[in-house]
Amino acid sequence: MRFVVAFVLVVTILATHGEVTTADCSSPRISFAPEAVDPGDTLTITGEIFWDKCIDTFPTQDVAKPIKDIELTLVQGDSSWVVARGDADENAGFTVEVVIPSDAQPGAARLVASAGQSLQIPSTRILTISTEPAPNDTGDAVAGFGPNQVNTTTSAADLPTTDPESELGERPSATSEDEDEGPDAVVIVLVIAGVATAVALATWMIRRRRALPR
């Protein structure tokens, strides 16, 4: 009789709640594209399964929540650069575009996602940085991602270009009025020639009068 009662209880639990011990404890992971970049290029990073605990289906377990305050770091030897910060979305994922630092060296690098001291997730693939120098200094650009974040990444190629002369203002062009204000060169030459002729004529007449007998 006791066996029958126990069997009925087990069947009732399974029918009501489904599987008792089902849980998803997969670790968070990150990926990126493309696999080779130049300093100053844009890299797309994708994160998945960023839950703060196992996703248990048993009703009495606590509900897993997306991880917040995630930091993405580019690591190359002894050097490292924080390239993005943010939170996972409601599906425990994120996608963000970051700028490769201009002072990153040619060779292999790795991306690491961290959240506090307990979570350190390195990328499974190696990122290759080429020998091409960055077109401009990208500075310490840090992108933002997540439901409450605004992407602040700005690459050098996205900056607006301006004409140096336009910043100083358009140079005024000479107008006909401006040209009329100054004396005409031909007129000046004619005036000088006339004055010189008059002086020469007056001098000649004076000398002639003196030469005549009185």
C-alpha cells in the first residue's frame, strides 16, 4: 500500500512540474569578427549566456538574471586596453562594436570579458593585429552596450572633416566697388607724363626768353 502511495506522489510531481533536476549551467562565451584587424579598425564582439547563475527549471530555484557591469578588455602580452563596458540584455547576450587601440602592436591578442573578480571569460580564438599603423590616434575609446547604455565609440574615420579655410571664415572676394576705390594705374601714368611734359615745356620757354636780345 505504501509503495502505491509513493508511486502516485512521484507521478503527480512529474506531471505538475516536469523534470525535477533539469538545469543549464553553460558558461558565458564571447566571439568576435573579423579575426584580423588593423589598429583603428572596428571589431564586433558578441556575448552569449551571460546569466549570473545556472538556469534551473525547477520552480523552487531562484530565477537567473543577466549579468551587469561587464568589462571587455583587449589583452596583448603585458598590455591591456578596456574597449567596452555594459550589461547583458534580457536574453543574457550583447553585441557591441569597439575600436582597436592605435597603440596596439602587430601580432596576436585576446579578448577577455570580466565582471568583478569571479568572472573571467577569455575568447576561444586569437585576434590578429596587422602591421598597418592607425590613420589617427584613436585615444582610449570605450564603447557602451546593454539596455541602459549608449554606444560612445567614435572611430577616427567617423569624425567630420572640415576645410581649414571654412573654419576661419570665407575669404571676401574683391568687388567692382573695391576696385573702383583705388586709382587706375593707366591714369596715374598719364598724369605723371603730363606733369613731366608741362615742366619740360615751361623750362624751355624760360630759357628761350632769356636767350632773346633785349
